Amino acid sequence: MRRIKQFSIKWGDAWFRYDKGYVSALVTDDDVTQIDFMVNSKPFTIDITGREDEFVDKLEECGVPEMDGYEYYHPDIPDGTVWTFEVAYDDKVIEAVGTNAYPKPCISFMDYLHTVWKLPMAPVEEVVDESEEYKKATVRERMEGH
């Protein structure tokens, strides 16, 4: 069985306020594996006990490991949203950050959380622009230390 060791998504406005966004933390013990979210300042729990293999497989299927070590940003937008994505499982550690830019793996995995686990939507996601013009202007840089 695959084992999730860390899972954290933070997605808020440009001033790092998460009251209309997401903050999450992994909670584990011998019997339970769950992710506790604050979505729009309201608690929401995803209990993945016994389904960690499925959860990790979906992370990989969505391409989340490809984001490791990168910062994504859109230079033409002065305000907007910021996000961090940190996950560790098996022997992998994935860290990515972004400002006003949302790589496909991040969006695909969030869609999975909404569809399969019924994670509520937050207003920060309303700014996601998947147009080709927007994607071309997005910058992807290696994070310092990676």
C-alpha cells in the first residue's frame, strides 16, 4: 500500500489570505488517513483511509510530480492569487508554488478533488484562465534550492 506522508495545498489571494480559498493538512494515525481542509473558512474533511493507492495514483495520473521544484507565475497580473502545493508519498517529495498561473496538473488534481471527493469550490478558482494566450504568457522557473 502506498503511504502519503505529507499533503498541503494553500491557495489564497495575493496577500496570502485564505478566507476565500484553501488551506489543508494531512492527519494520520494507525487507523485513519484524512485531509482536513478549510474551504472559504469552513472545515471540510476528505477521508482517504483505505484509498491511498487510488489517491496517489491520481496525483501521478494528473502529472503532479512534473510540477516539483517549479514556480509558476503570470507577469502581467499585479494582484490575484498565490498557491503552494506540497505532497510527499512513497519516496517522492513534490513542492511547487504559483502566482496567477495554474499548471494543468494542479487544475486536473483540483478537478479530481471536486468531482470524486466533493471538495467545495472556493472563489480563488474563479480566476483560472486556461486560454492558450494566457498559458503562453505563463512563466515556469526552477525554484531556488531544487
